[in-house]
Amino acid sequence: MLKVGLTGGIGAGKSEVSRLLVSYGAVLVDSDKIAREVVAPGTPGLAAVVAEFGPGVLTSEGALDRPKLGAIVFADTDRLAALNAIVHPLVRARSAELESAAGPDAVVVHDVPLLAENALAPLYDLVLVVDASTETRLDRLVRMRGMTPDEARARMAAQATREQRLAVADLVIDNDGPLEELEPRVRAVWEELRNRS
């Protein structure tokens, strides 16, 4: 089994790269998706969040009200640490389950948005970074995600710098161009991953 950490700044195209890798045969472990699953209604994770933060972080339907919780934790580092202490172990456990089910010859791609920020590179056999220029990322966030330029810049500034991501990369996929240029680059990386597994 080859464990790959996949990361890239917001707007770099990491989701498209992970989609292509899955289409070639990779097993995807998506940290953001798992983080939502472990606090879904009826889970022990959601019960723990409510016990820590109170029922005010729930919607009227009993689901986690992410904007309300975000307003609490992003204004107070201690509260953010308390949330992370609940969610991160659950995400790690679920990720390990998915990885162990993948099989010995699998290429397991862990989609980890904050890989560089949280110094997670040592957890993987190699780190694959999807890279695009600041200008390209800004344009995509405004054009494709409907953000204002200021919102996009703020989201980008909250993440690791491009240089910090590239410093932990074993392989880099340049995604500064149009989508049709991306597929051959991802396919070439897939062949390299298969050779290493």
C-alpha cells in the first residue's frame, strides 16, 4: 500500500485531481468529508460537540449549525482546540478504517487540505501538492465559487503559503492552466504512484 498525502491551496484544483486519481483506481480518504460524517445527527461525535458547546450549536432539525459553531471557535483559540480535540481523533480513526479496507496493493490518497499547516507530511509515504499561482487561484475563487476578491484573499491568507506547501512536496502537479492540460499531468503522476506502490 502506498499512502499519499494530497494537498493544495484553496482554488488550486485539488478536488479535480483527487477525482481523476479515483477514476484511475486510487482509494480516496477525504478528510473534510469524514469530518462532516463524524458529527452527523445521531453520532457520538455530534453528542460530544453538543456536550462541549451546548445545544445552541444545533439547527432546528438537530444537525450541526456550522456557521454558529464557526463563529464560536474561530473567535477563540481555546474553543477551537476543544473542538479539534473532539473531531480530530474521530477523523483519524475513520481514516484508518478506510485505509485498512483498501488492500495491500492500493494507492490510498488522503485528501488533506491543511497538511502543510498541521505538519502532517510524515504520516504519508509521499506528499502530492496541486499547485497554481496566486493569481490563478484568486480568479477561480471569484469566477467559479462566487467569492469577492477580498473574501478569496482572506481565505487564501488563512492557509499555508505556496512556498510552505511546496517545501513538503515530493511530487507537484502544476494546475495553472486549463482543465484539459491537467488530465495528462495527473495521469503521469498516477503512473509514478503505481510504480512506487
